[in-house]
Amino acid sequence: MMEHVNRVALIGTGAVGSSYAFALLNQGVADELVMIDLNKEKSEGDAMDLNHGLAFAPANKKIWFGDYQDCQSADIVVITAGANQKPGETRLDLLEKNTAIFKSIVGSVMASGFDGIFIVATNPVDILTYMTWKFSGLPVHRVIGSGTILDTARLRFQLSEYFRIDSRNVHAYILGEHGDSELPVWSHANVAGRSVYDRIQDHPDQYDLKDLDKIFEQVRDAAYHIIQRKGATHYGIAMGLVRLTKAILHNENAVLTISGYVDGPYNVEDLYIGVPAIVNRKGITEIIELNLSEEEKEKFQRSASVLRETMKPIVNQYVNV
């Protein structure tokens, strides 16, 4: 009996894809990594470069430049390909051009006989995850978007800086669209087991409730500031994608704020949107429905409406034909 080998197929080796591959190698996640991109020479160079670091990696790994046929035996296909967000553009501005790209990519992956799990990172990620589900025909629990996994990490970092506590001891969520309509769930945010509200009340001389609004603004607008300075964001999302990959391959039952299919919870129907979910080898096993405050419920519904209205013409064009 042959031992199962965990294979990840990466489609798109630009800034996000190559950063993901580097993080995957450094953390020793997956046994095989196949890199697929239209830019053959660049991707071949990436594979060569990564292989030269194997002697320093925590585990051996087979890394090569391949094609869509290599997706047949993949456990996970990670899509980072597509047009990048430019200065002044929102993530939703990328929708039409990236949907056309995704129709071709997902069709090619499925033609290989792929029967694993999709992870989508390309923006606008919530809508492109929905389109990947439609294009692939796979069950909803096996199509996952990176959602607000990065936004949540950014919130944890900002709170850790504010309260001067390790971000690994900060627990807070960003829900909704991965974009301008997302929302912080302050009602469930805690630092070292104490709610952020209690923490602020414990030290009124150091902290102020008004600061929470500024912290969220820094989180929501982080991508714009980074893109303005260096042209793209890729390290943070790459780390988030590796975390999600690890949760799947290691069957962790981890709770992560991914873009999952919601049809009932949060009073939302037929939509991929950022929510906390349990993730393991099967994909998404459960959407966690948090008990939101009335204000948070309103903001979540507003975010869902933004996604629904934006995706409607694309769904009509590509799905409802």
C-alpha cells in the first residue's frame, strides 16, 4: 500500500504566489509543491531557487514547475493568479477581468480530474470564491476563500501593539467582505481572556474606547497604505494561506475567518463571505455563527448586500445563462 503524499498545486507565481511557496517551504508544510503559471521562465526560476533552499528547510519537499495535469493528484489547489490591485483601485474593481481569468483556470484544473480542495486568494476573493464553486461544480465545503483571515491577523497585530501584549494572546475577528465594508466584532474581542472593553476600563489612564475606531481604520485601510508604499501586499496573505493549508492537510479542526459559503446563518443566503469556520481535511465542516450585537448585525448585513449587488451582473453573465 502506497503512502499518501500531500501535494499542493499553486496557480499564479507572482508576488503572493511566490511568497506563499517560500512560506510553505520554510514551515515544512506539504510534501510536494507544483507551481503553474503562464510565465514559464519566471516560475521555473522560482522552483529552482526554492529547491536550492531545501538543505535548510525543516522537511524535504519536491518542488517543480508543472502544468494543469499535475492538479489531478493534488490535495489542494491554491489560486493566486489574476490581475493585481493598483493604487486607487478597490478589490471589487478587479472583478470582471479576474472572473474571466478564473473561468479558464478552474476549467483547466477540473479537466485534469482534480477532486480536492480549492483555496482562492485572488481579489475580490469572496466573489471569486463563489465563482470558483460555480465553475468547478465541487461541494461548497471544498471551495474556500482566504476571506478575512489576513484582516483578522491585522486586527490582532494592531490590538497587540495598542495593549502591548503578544498578538498570539489576542483573539478578535474581522467579518464580512474582504474589503471596505468589512466589520470588527468588538463584542467577541478579548486580550488575555479579558474583553477589550474590560481591558480598557481596567486602565482608563492608558486606553480609550474611541481608539478602537482608529484601530479598525488602520486594519481596513492597511492594503491601500502598503500598495501605495511598495506596490503590493503579499507576505501577510502568504502566511495566512499557509496557515489555512496546514489546517487542512493536518486535519486540525482549526477555527479561521475564511470566505465560506453561507446559506442561512447570519440571515444570509447563497453567498461566500468572511466568517469564522471550522477547517480540517474535509474542508469547511461548520460555519460558526457568532452572537453579534445589533450594530454588528446591521454592519454584517450591509457588507453582505455590497457583495450581493456587486456580484449580481457577473453571476448573470457567467452562471445564469
